[in-house]
Amino acid sequence: MRDHYQEQLDGLASGLADMCDQVAAALEMATQALLERGLQLAEQVISDDVKIDELRVGVEDGAFALLALQAPVATDLRIVVSAIHGATDIERMGDLALHVAQATRRRHPEPVLPEEVRPYFAEMGRVGVLLARKAGDVIRTRNLAAAAELETDDDAMDDLHRHMFTVLMDRNWQHGVAAAVDITLLARFYERYADHAVAVARRIVYVVTGRMPGPLAV
Amino acid sequence: MRDHYQEQLDGLASGLADMCDQVAAALEMATQALLERGLQLAEQVISDDVKIDELRVGVEDGAFALLALQAPVATDLRIVVSAIHGATDIERMGDLALHVAQATRRRHPEPVLPEEVRPYFAEMGRVGVLLARKAGDVIRTRNLAAAAELETDDDAMDDLHRHMFTVLMDRNWQHGVAAAVDITLLARFYERYADHAVAVARRIVYVVTGRMPGPLAV
């Protein structure tokens, strides 16, 4: 009985970590599609989103079953509650990658991004994917030093996001309002994606230490 | 013992409903500040946000204690799990109201909104506040007909949000890129606020029926 219980708990963590891998792949593909006007790649991200939603349902059902049948306490209860939160955060990361892909599809065959902002999005994509992968590793290893690293990576994302706005607000912006609106939303999607990855890592810190790290500035 | 248990369960619902009232008040004040360049009102929304965060901690702690000490099952377990989700959604609504207030403060004494888009934001504010209040009522009454109403209100918000973009994208837009960027983000905050209110109502449907209504289009 105890072994089955432990398997169920481990199953929650591996489900969450799998979700992180999926949303990392989704953002990687969505960013590539955005940069290269890749309609097919964008379509794939859009159609794959349902798999992330299914993984989320699996984690939530697993958590509910554990609570109902095993009545976990202490650290185990923190694991289950954190899995419920984590599944929500990671599914949202998938939605945000989906939104990037949808923007690419909506403008196709026109590019969404003027040439001068492409490097920012390449970098936001790289940092976002890194954050999702690291969140998956933190879930698997419960390594608190790795969890702290996500905060630094998120600072890098925030800097990119802020810098993006100074580019848009510059009087020399030549690409008109429609492009600026697209870019504003896209940059926001990447920034929120990163915030959710940090939230996932913070929940793991809570599992291990019993205390939540400070609130996320949003 | 059973009475205390029931009190704890009821306490979760009343905590969530109180959070709804607070975030409704926050969005109402933030919208008024946005429309009237009300710095003092914006400051109040910003300083009051900590109260919403405290209510959230109270709900989460209450849910955790219930799970640890009472091991609820069936409908009661759904109540507790939904409270955990609801607290996250409603706190996020508070953050989004806060972001509206921060935009007002950032541009003060300049107005954030050109005259022609003010009516849209007045209406988005009205619908958002209505959604938060209705979500609170649904939590208190578990009225499924009222829960369904939120979907219609959210459609109204989505229409406003879409229409806002056609105004921004219009070739006759005279207010430059910086204003368009502000408005894009603000409109997004209102739209997301509404989405979270709908998510809260859907969780109550799940509590009552054991089944989640269809996914929210985001």
C-alpha cells in the first residue's frame, strides 16, 4: 500500500515535469515559427496544446485521488497542493506559447516582427525555454540552488521586456501602431511565461522548506 | 467536531467571496482613477492590494488545515480544491486591478487614455466589476444559473476588447505608439480579469455538479 502511495506521489512530480518539457518545446517551436514565419510549426504548437491540457487533467485527477484516498499530511500534502498549483501554472505557460503561435498564424505570410526587434524575441524565447526546462529539473531534483537560479533568469527576461518597450516608445519607431500592438502583447506573453516558471520553482521551495519564498513582482 | 468542520468549510467560501468583493472594489476604484486621472485613488488601490494577498493566504492556510486535519472527501474535497484554485484566480484579479492603478500613477498628471477610448474603458470597468461581484454571489449561493450568466458577461468583455483593437489599428489613430502600447496592455488586463472571474464561477459549477464546464477561450 505504501509503495503504491509513493508511486502516486512520484507520478504527480513526473507529470508536472513532463508538462514542463512540453511547454518548453511549445515555446521553442512557437518562437522559431515567429522568427521564421513558419506557418506549419505554428500550426503544430496550436494542435499540440491539447496534449498539455490532457497532462494537466492527469495531474489534477492524480492529486484529487491522492487527497481522497490517502489523506496525505505534512510534506506529502505540500507536494499534492503544490502539484495542483503547478499544473495550473504550467498549463498557462502552454497557453502563452499557443498565443505566440496564433499571432504568427494570424499575420502569415507577413512577418509579425520588424527586423530590429527579432533579436529580442530570439533571446526572450531562449530564456523562456531555459526557464521551463529548469523548472522541470527543479521538480525532478528538488534542488533549491537550481530553484534560485530561475529568479536570476527571470530578471533577464524582465530586462528584455522593459528594453522592448523603450524600443517601441522611441520616436524613431517606423513600423506603425499595428506592429507595436502585436509586439506589446507578444512581449507580455514571454514575460508572463517566465513568471509562471518562477512560480513553479517557488512552490518546490515550499515543498522542501515548508515556506514560500517572497512574492513575485508582476 | 462536525460543526467546527462545517464552519471551516463555510469559512473558505466566505473568504473567497470577501476576496471577490475586494477585487471588485479595487477594479472599480482603479477604473475611476484611470478615467479621472485620480492619483490618490490609484495610490489607494496600490496600497490596498496587500489586503487581498492576506485574504488569499488565509484561504490557502484554511484549505491546507482542512486537508491535513479533516481529510475531506467527495463534495467537501471539491470545495477545498476549488477554494485553492479560486484564491489564486481572485488574487490575480487583484493584481490586474493593481496594474491598472499603476498605469494611472505612471502617467500622472498626463491622462493614460485619449478621449475617444474612455467610453470603452468605462464599460470594460463596469463589466469587470459586475463579473467579480457575480462571482462572489455564485460562491455564496452556488446558483448555477448565475454562474452561467458570467459566460455572457465575459462575451461582452471580449467584444469590447476586440473592438478596442480595431480602434487602435485604424489608420486614423492619432495618438501615437506610446498611447497604443498603454491601451493594449490595459485592455488585456481587463480581459484577463474577466477570464479569471469566469474561471472562479466554473469551479463552483464543478463543486456542485462534479464536472467542469468546457474550457475558457483565452
